Amino acid sequence: MIAYLESGQGTLETPSSARTFSIEKAEEAQRRLGARVRYELLPTFPPRTVAGVDVHYRGSVGFAAIALCECVSLRLLMLATTTYRAHLDYIPGFHAFREAPLVFKALRSCERPDVLLVNGHGVSHPRGCGLATHVGVVEKIPTIGIALKPLSGANPNSWIELEHSSGKLYVSVGNLITLHQSEEVLRCLLIPKAKLPLPLYLAHQAARLIARWNR
């Protein structure tokens, strides 16, 4: 059985619970979404605003945070949090079916950014559809996937390794941006002693803190 979860700008077809989750149907949905990815230059560069979104869990409850920053000044414009009870456990390769509903909910609580940074993979996924692509295609928003390690089975040409003072990031297109511009955007947002670009770092810290408070 497939349920339809409404996002801000579209409809996501996703298995509704662990009891009805079908690997075959989920793989089909990923291939279908991955085929809709568009590689495009941003309308303006640098973008005015960039948001980062991240999720932490306490049991089955997810705590999401989204941080919106000005790209050039790095000024924080907005920080919002939200919660959602996940209906699936983590399944390797199908992370988006658990986490996308929380990301959609977080996006609705924030001014729509010019670019969204997602803590997860984009097209660097065995079926070309990690969390960043899942969100980017459904929301029709430029997205960049950022991960701390590559995903096994992904096309090696689908991501770049970005080195900075705090380590390495594995960057891939989510949707509506090019890989080259993804790298340029992230280089504007890297700060010393933070493993992640600033908006994603702020979201990561906030989500982790909220999850700790809700023990």
C-alpha cells in the first residue's frame, strides 16, 4: 500500500509505515524521482539566502531544525525547529522515506531559501535519489546533498570531494543546480572549526540540542 504525503510544493509518494513498506516500490519511486533531476545554473549567483536542514532522533521521534542564512554576510536570518514521529526505522538506501516528511515540515516553518543544504546524499546514490534529491525534486527547489562519506554503489562521477580545514565533505547535486555551482556555494559557507557549511552546521547543532532536551 502506498500513501501520499503532502509537501509544500508537491506530492511525495512514499510507503506509509513499516508494515506496508515495499522495497520494490520504494526503489521504483527513487528511480522515478531521480529521472526528474534537472542540472541548472542558479538564476542569480551568489544566491541571496541558503538554508540548512538536519534531523536528530530520540527513539522514533525526529527533531528537525532549519537555519536560514544570508549567503554573502553569513548572517543568521531564521532558525526554526519541528518534530515528527517516524513510521519507519532507518533502512540503508531508503533514508529519505523516513526523513523527508520532517524536512518538508521544517521547510514550511521557514522563509523559502534560494538554495537548501541537506545532510545526506543527492544523486550520489545507487538509484540516483538520496534525501537531497528526494526533497529537491518534490519541492522543486535547488538542493545540495552533503555527506561525510560516499555511499557505496553510487556513480563515482556523481559527487565531488571537498576538502577544508575541518575535514572532507562529499558533495552532490540534489536538484536544480550544477555540481560546479554546488561547490562554489559551499565554499562561501565554510567556516573554521566547523565540519559542515554554516547553515547546515547551525541546523545540526540545534536539532541535536532539541533532541537532548526531549529525553
